Amino acid sequence: MRHSILGLVLVAFLAAAPAVHAADKYKIDPEHATVIFRIDHLGLGDAYGRFNDPTGVVVLDSSDPSKSSFNFEVQTANVDTHNEKRDAHLRSPDFFDAKQFPVITFKSTNVKADGDKFQVTGDLTMHGVTKQITVPITKTGEGKDPWGGYRTGWKATADLKRSDFGIKGVAGVGDAVHLIISFEAVKA
Amino acid sequence: MPTSAEILWLLVYPTIVSVIAMAATRPWRRRRDLGGWGAALAIVGTFGLAVAHHWYVPSFPPPSAQGWLFYLAAAALGVAVLHTLIRWDLIGIVLSCLLLLATPLLLLRGQQATMEPAAFWLWTLGAGAAMVLWWLAMEPLGRRSRGGSLPMILALVAIVSGLAIMAADTQTAGRTVAALAVPLVVIGVAGWWARGRVLGRGGMLAVALLLPGMLLFAHFFATGPVPYIILLVLAPLTAWAGELRGLGERDSWKRVAVRWVVVLAMVALPLVVSVRGLAKLLQEQRTSHEYYL
């Protein structure tokens, strides 16, 4: 009798399993991911730079988007402004202090979705300081790629103050930083 | 060129703090020793101002090595006050040694994950022992030499160290070290005026913590060139040359001159290379697209 009941429970569980939709995990493709920053220079113009090879994981729950998550990571040593000397200066303790703080991370804590538009709140950790920020992220597309994978595309912008993260730097460089982020993520 | 904020935080405020600190030790009483907490307050206060200006007042526990130096400097001031008040040398010496021994461990703790365990412990214990030995060698010199020559020599080493770090791509750390010259000059002037000893029981501890401490910081986190860092750490120790026998009375002009010549010889190479490096940098900024910032 006991075996019959256990068998029924098992059958019911197996029957229900396909109806439970597991969240899909995507790994960010560093070759198709861009983090560009724009900052004021001398109050005269804008200077642009980028962080090469960002990495991260996106978990998408299509049945309940609020259960999705976005985790992003860039190496501060990967800063690239197309000028080796300036890059070395940006890695120094004057700015990113790359040896002490080698990674900038963003870990989402709350996701709100409206179609393809997401409002992602999370903890941004940079230069040893963690602050909560909200970033609007838009899904730009999804589909099969030519290599047999399945990928999604995303874009986002964010505005920060580097002084909020204890990066004072030196005179001549603006405090406000505008970030332009675009990436593709491949289903794991 | 320094901005007005930099002039205020790295020159004007440190001068005010240092003058107040040294005045508190009553230098108008002629031939009175001014050692103890006054010199420590001037040096630690200046370092605190420089850190606050360049990186903010750090939270506790601090996430950065410079943040740890900020709190270690505050602890050094506490040791200096205790050392001055209780005048029981053994306690002051033991606390000073423990503080210096712990300094590299706290400065480099964030690097433990990226270093081989053997290298990490070799560096932290080796550098800690070196800082203790540096202080044990310099403290007696601070207690025996009267007048302003020793603080002025340390001010010179601080300026050259600052230039060397600035030439190695880190303006903030370089300016922080160079700013230590301000209290040392004020202490030197007070020493000349009072004709007393100025760096024993506190002042030398603050120097031993912050000068080698910031040079260690420059080596690990900036690109401070190792040979110059070694020369700059050793330079103050060579001031002992002024204590050789046969140079006349203690604190005579001959002894002071020998001190200056030997220390100048030690800092000459880092000074020349750093000045040339900074000049090249300024030239590049003016004339080439290769400038940074």
C-alpha cells in the first residue's frame, strides 16, 4: 500500500515537471560586449574610454521576469583609452587603483520588466565601495547564432559620480561618468 | 601646477596644524626638548589631511592600503601621547615595534589572494621587521640630535620620495609623501629655535610609519622603482654618519655638514632621475598627443 502511494506521488511529480519553467542562464560573450565610459576633460570636451573583455551571467526567467538576474564584471586593468600612458595612469592609485581593486562588479538585487525593457537595481562595487544603482536595460534581440548557440542582445546606459566611489583622481577630469553598455549573452 | 585646493590641503592646512602642534610643546622655553606627541601630531595630522584630500576619510575597516595607513598613523599618535605622558620607555618601545610590525601585514592583506603564501609572508614579515629596525636605528638619533638638521634632512627625503612616486605615475601618493616635508620643516624650525631635541618619543615613530610605509605602498600599488625606493629608505639612516668620532662636539656644524653631504649623496640619483622624468612628462603633456590626463 505504502509503495503504491509513493509510486503515485512520483508519477504525479514527473508529470508536473515539464510544466515548471526553469530560468535560462546566459554567459556574456566578452568578444561581443562593450563598456564605454565618457567623462569631461578640462571642462572643454569629452574623453571616451572602454573596459575590454567584460564578463558576466544573465539569468532570464520568462515566466517571472522579476526572478531574472544580471551579474556583470570588468577588470580595472582592462581600461583602454587608446593611449598607453593614460591607461597606466588610470590603473594607478590616482584613479582605479587596479592592483588593490582589480574588479568592478554589478550584482542585481531587484529586476522589474516591462516587455523588453528592464529596470535593474543592483550593487555596483568599485574601488572598494558598494553603492546601489538602478540601470535601465533593454533587450535588443534574441535568436540562434551561426555557431549553433542561442544568444540574446542587450544595451544599457548609466550615470555615476566617481567621487561616490572614492575616486577623486586629479584635477582636470570630470566627476560625472556616463556609461554606455552593450552585450550579447550566449545560453549556457 | 598645483590647484588652489592642493595648496590649501597640502601646504596651508598642514602648516597651521604643525605650528599649532609645535607651539603646544612650548618652544619659547629656550633649550627645551620638544620631542613627543607635538611632532607626531604635526606629521600624522598632515598625512590625515593629505589622505582626506586625495582619497576621502576611509571607512573602518578601510578597503585600501592608504586607508590602513590613515588609521595606523592615528594609532602612532596614540602611542606617541602615551610615550610622552608615561615616560616609561619600555611600553613605548614595545607598542611602537608592534605597530610597525603589523603595518605591512595590514597594507598588503588585500594582496594575499594574488600572492604565493610564502612570498606574502616573506614580504609582510620582512618589511615589518625592516620597519622596526629602521625605527630602532633612527629613534636614538632623534633623541640625541638637537636643532633642526635631522627634521630638515627627513623633509628632503620626503620631497625626493614624493617626486620619485609622482614620476612613477601616481600623483596622489607622491604628493601625500611630499606633503610630509611641511611638518618636518616646521618641526625643524622649532628645533632650531628651541635648540632642543624634536623627534624622539613620537615624531620618529610617525616618520618610521609613514615614510617607509608610503614607499612600500608605492612599490606594491604604483610603479615605484625598487632601487630608488631602497636608496630613499636607507638615506635617513646614513645621517648617523654625522655621529662619527672626531667631528667635534655633538651637533657642531661639522657633524651637521657631514649628515647633509652623506644624505644628499644617497638621494641624488633618485632626485635627478625623478626630476628628469617629471620634466619629460610635462614636456610630453605640452607638445605631444602622448600626454595623459
